Amino acid sequence: MTKTRIIALFNQSGGVAKTTLTQNLGYHLAFKKRRVLLVDVDPQASLTTFMGLEPDTLDQTIQQVIVDNKPLPIHSELIHGMALVPADINLAACEMQLASAIAREYRLKNALLTVQDKYDFILIDCPPSLGLLSIISLTAATHILVPIQCQFKSFKGTELLLSTVAQVRSHTNPTLQFAGFVPTMFDGRTAQESRTVKAVQEQLSDIGTVYPPIPKTIAFADASERRIPLALFDKNHPAVSILKKIANSIDKLEIKP
């Protein structure tokens, strides 16, 4: 029996479609009848909003889990077939609140241990930073999936990301594996973006699978505004077939013993 795959979607750069990818991959895995839990660990709470909740109105969020060791506040109803642990802006203060906490890096990992047998996949939407929340998320994960915007600056930032993953492996999570890299917001009409995709394929394929690039399209923003996955907004959109392929690949991931 395959154990729960806990996948942290992580890039220290913002605006790389990380939250969009978390929601949409979760949806396609749920569509395949996999039991999916999404965990929002970003103080901006974009995933929580994309899923139709209002962060400012929530009494319980991931913040209480990480700061106070409370049980996971899983939203009471499935949303598009997925369970959700929401976030809110209070999460932004957690690094200060946990300054002297013992074993703080393991707070999320320990919380997920209590529920992970109920899920086939747990997808963690990490914040766009190299701070404590990202370390906590990577410590809890079995795999890391990296969205990379098809821009030279975003690609160059991957070196720092790889260094962070190496440190996490050395100190808190030696079995963390790469689920792969997803080029995002790709505009094939521009030479620089085509060069960036080629560089990602050439330089990162030895580390993890490099998936087909996801096109730049306003349809993702339109779907987010409606608070639904892209496949429910426009099932025939070309990006939907790419998302399905990535989800099918992720569904075959194995866990290191």
C-alpha cells in the first residue's frame, strides 16, 4: 500500500503560480478519486481565498497548529472534492512567536502525522520565502514540487532554492525527494522564455522530472476570481491537459523508506 505523499509546492520567489498549481493539481488528483488535503501555509492565504473561504472570518487556521500545537482545523466540508486547512494573516507573526520554541521545525510534521492515513495526498502551499514557515513545510514533506516562472531571474533563483533543500535534508528531513519542476506562465512567443524552459530542462532534469510548461493565460486569474479550478471554469483550455499529465505523474510518486 502506497503511503501518503506529502508534497510541498515551494519557491522562494513570489508570483510563480504556486498557489494556482496547488489548487489545480489537487483538483485533478481528487478527480482521480484520490483523497486530497490542501494545507495553506502562506500568510497571504491566497489558497484559502481561491477555495472560497474568507480568511478574516475564520476562527481556526494553520496558525494555531504551528504556534500552539493545536489539532489541524480541517474545513468541515470538501471543496471541489478536496479537504482544506486554511490560513490567515496572523500566520505572519509565527516566526517571532516561535523564536525560542523547541523543535519548532517539526510542528507541522507532527500535526500531519495524526491525519495523514486519511489522505493519499497532502499538498502544502508554502510561502514565497526562505523563512521558518517554508522550513516547517519542507520538514513535513515527502516531496517538493517547484514551480519556476519562465523568466531568467526566476530560474537563477533556483540555485538558492536547491541550497535550502540541501540544508533541510541535512538537518530536519533527510528523505525529502524532488517531485519535479514545473515551468509556469510560459509565453512561447518570446525568445527569453523559450531559452529559460530549455535551461530548466538541461540543468534540472538530473535532479527531478521537468514537466511540460504551463502557458501564461488570463484564464487562471478568471478561474481564481470565480474560486474554482481551471477545469471547472474551462474544461477545454489547453492548460487543463498539461495539469492532468502532471497530476498523473505525481500519482505515481513513491516514498523513500
